[in-house]
Amino acid sequence: MTRFVRASALALGVVTLVAASGCPGTMNWTQSTVAIQAEGIGMQGDKVGRVSWVATGFWIDEHLLATNAHVATRALELVGVDDDGNKYHFDKIMALDREGDIAILHADRAGDKPGVEFLERPARPKDLRGHRVMLVGNSGGLGLGFFNGEITNILGEDGEEQILHNSTVVGGSSGSALYDKDAQKVVGIHHSGADQLKTRIATASWHLQDVVEQARKNEGVELKELFTLPNIAKFANIWGQREFCLAPGESFKISFNVPRATDILGFIKPTNPETVLVTGLVRGDSEILWKAAFKGAVYLPFSLQGSGPHNMIVAAPADAPEKTCGVIGAGEIAWEKGIK
Amino acid sequence: MKRIISTVAALAAVLAVGSSPALAEGEPSDADILNAKTVGVLPVLATGLSRQDTYRNVAAMTLRGLDAKPAGDGATLVPMKDDGGGMAFAGSSSTADIRILQYAFIAGGLASNAADPETYKKAVAFLESQREALASLSPALVSACDKYVAAAKAGRIDGESLVKALAAAEQGISAGPERAHGYFAVGIWLGISFIAVAAGEPDPDFYGMAVPLATLLEEDATFGGSDRALAKEVRAIGEVLSKPSPDLGALKKHLGAALAVEADAPAGE
């Protein structure tokens, strides 16, 4: 199965950084971009704590900044710094489009740099194949870098296109603008990579513009108002739930496949609150991401870091005294429901 | 000693859902999780923004595939006999289950017969004649099938109804009867795979359904025996559909293998 990997995961490896001098002299490629430092909530079942991450964003206009939905999600503080050291706080989220992995943020003060120009949707988007592109992104938290490549394919249609490109990127590039080098305009917003397809993926600029239009109509919501623990339950879309009855040594599992990094909520409600059960979240067939023993009803939020098949498992220990029944269910947290 | 959940205790309180969990003694081993015998599986076919949106994406994929005029000869893989025969696959299933699987596969793959009017007509007639095979399925699923067949009779493939049927089958696995809805979901997913290949591009929302379906067939106690062989082909088809340019030849090879899986021998033989 293809695994989409969040580009924000900090991975400082050997990368190809293309010098700014290799670009046309008339264009200041970094002027509209900020390196983002985020701090927010990370959820792993019984552990809900503070975590930090790095990413990229770019100005739409003097107050609005575009980045990825997975960058903004669960952030309580978002700080951006541009190439000249200008610093901004983004305290409001104006739009969240998880399908296109787009978030539109509102800055606490007017930006010092202009917004980007967008490439309009061509009559035949696939004609963009072969176009030279450059991604301007945060190099693993070390500031802005340039990453060259070309568009290899366009998937989807009807304005929902995804752009496949082969720019080499590093952790922190989530939310980077992908420029068409010849047009010197933004053709997409980079968000992830697909290992199996050996490609990087960006959402097309014309879809991004639709989200911006929506953002301009929205009132927005403070980060600290949106990403709260009560809202986990409030915004959970439950995929399904089912009764189980387990003899000692037996298990029940919810099998699901997430197409992108996703926040989920699992729950288990045994009929006998005194029975000890075990539970775990497993990626693929055998990679245990988290496990614990418990009694009584539990509600378990997770911030899944990648895509692919997962299993949420409840099991009765082999030495359990008797058969145990209950209900297990899971769903995902649709934070966008909280955008006003 | 691991405690569930210092934070979840607090979380449960703020979530205002249910009681806070009691503490449990001891951390489970990996074997407690991985080696326990699975007796039940809830396959989640649609995740994403919302179940509706994901199914809508799959419906959009079917429209792209239909526009590309799929030519998979789906019905020729399954001789359409009224008695549920003609399909080697049985797994641990009954004749009723086979008829459901057969119906769902023909329905899902109907578009692949559009290039051959005679076969198409025969396939539509088969779906009409086999409506009684749906007796154990949910009203929502039967309704989606009726709408789909009515459109097919008028010469139109109704992709929306096809995907609604898949969604209703998924809900039916939870609500029961699990086996009947499970076979329907597998059958229609296999049939739609022709359209997915014709769409020409991998659709994560669709090929991502392969693993949950295969897990259901492999591990749920309601299924068993030869269902595992079918599951292997479902996984393989999921792989085919995840490639940059899904290959019809590879798909047909695995579909042929899936439909050739033989029934388990009766116990005691």
C-alpha cells in the first residue's frame, strides 16, 4: 500500500539544496515565505501532551498565510519568521481543508512582504507535466531552502487536482509554495510524499484559491479555542462501532486505512467495568504504536503520523477469568467543524 | 506498571463522555496484542474527511472510469447461472452467500461489459432475475441495488448508486447479518475494480479498502477456510490498484484467481 508521509516530520538527512543564484534574478523567491515553528498537542492514547514541530507557510495577502492542514492541526502557538527575521504570530485559523491539506491562518499584524501570485488552472492541467518547479521550504527548522524539480503528473480533476513532483525535500517543507519556475507563480502547496509512487505531492493552486475565498468569508477561530480536549469528542466522526464478546486469549479489531495523517478517537466500553482488558494501536500487521491495559470505558485519541492500514485492537488476556463483552468503535476528529 | 490513563482520566472528564477509566495493573506484552486469536473484525472502508466525502470521491472515480469506457469483460469471468453455481469460490460460504457475491460482482463490473451489448443485456437480466438473492441484506442496500439496476436497464451505469451500495454494505457488516453484507462488499469492490483500473490513476480511497476487506475475510470468525485465499487476492488487487498506472491484465489475473478459489471440503472428509 502506498504510504503518504507527512513532510513535516523532522528528517535531517542528506539533501540537495539548490543555491539561490541558480534562479532567475528578477524573482525574490523567498520574499513571501516564512519558516514556521509550532507548538501544540500530541495525542497518543493515554498520553496527551505538548509537542513541537517545524513547517513552512506563505503569504496570500498582508494578513493571511497558507500552510498545510496537518501543520495547523492541534497547534496552540504558531510563529513564523521570514528571511529578514521579521516575526509573526498566527493565532487564528480561518479555513481548514483536510482533503487538500490546506490551512489558512491569520497573522497578528500585517505582513511586511507581498502575497504570492497564483498560476490559474490550465484548460488541460496535465499539460503542466514536465514544467520546472521550485519549492521554497523550511530546511528542517534551519531556515528557508530551495528545492528544484519538475512536475511529473497531475491526478484528479474538476479543480481538485493533485500535483505530483520530484523535488527533493526535507522535514519542515510541509506547507511550502511550489513555484512554476518559468511563470514565477505558485502552482501548488506541497504537503506529502508517497513512497510507493516515489513522488511528492502538492495540492493545485486553483484549489488553494477556493479555500482562500472561503477563508475570507469566515470569521475564523482562535487556535486555543479550536484544539481543545472537549472538542475531540464534539468533532469526532465515528466510522463505526461493534459489539464484541471475547474469551481469554481472544481479540477483536477495527481495521482501517487512513489516506493521510489523521487524528482519530477510539473507544472501548466493556460491559463489566471490573474486567481487565488490553488494547493496542497497530500499524500494518505488527508494528505496535501504543498499548495498555485498562478497566472500564476508555476514550483514546491518537495523532496518526502517517497513512496506511492500521488496526485498533481489544484483547482479553490469556489469564482472564471469564468471557468479556462490550463495544468498540473508532472515528476521526474533524477539526474543521469548529471553523466559524 | 502502566496506568491507563493519567491524562485520559482527565480527558474522559472533559470529553463529557462516559465514566473515567479505572486503572489497570501491568503493561501488556506485544504478544497479548498480536498473538490473541482474532474473533471479530470491523472493517472501516471509508475514512477521510467524512464517510460521505470519501464515498463521494469513490463515486467520482467511478465516473472517470466510466468515461474511459472500461473493457474488462467482467461478466465473462463469472458464468451467470441462476442457481449460484458457475462460480468456484465458496470459502466457508453457503449457496446464498455465493449468490450474493456473484450478484455484487456482476453489478460492480457491469460497466466492463458495456462494449458488448449482448453480454451487457444478459448481465442486466441476471441482476433482475437474482434480486431475491438480496433478501437478507439491509433495505438501504437493496434500495441502492434496485436504483442501480433500473438505471442499467435504461442503458446507464449509475456510479452514485453503486457506491451507495458499497457504503450500505459496510454499514450492514456492523448491523448484520455480517456474512451476507461482507460477501456483498467484497463482490462489489472486486467488480468496481474494473472501473478503478479504467480511471487510469490510483485512488487511495478505493484501493485503501482492500486491507480492511481482506482482514475481515482472513480473521473474522464468521469467515474462514478458503476465504483466506480470496483475501490474498483482494490484497493483491489492492496492490495492483495502488500502482501509478494500474494494469488491467494484472487485475484480471488476480480476479480470475479470486473467483477460482474453491470451496472448503465439508468437515470430516
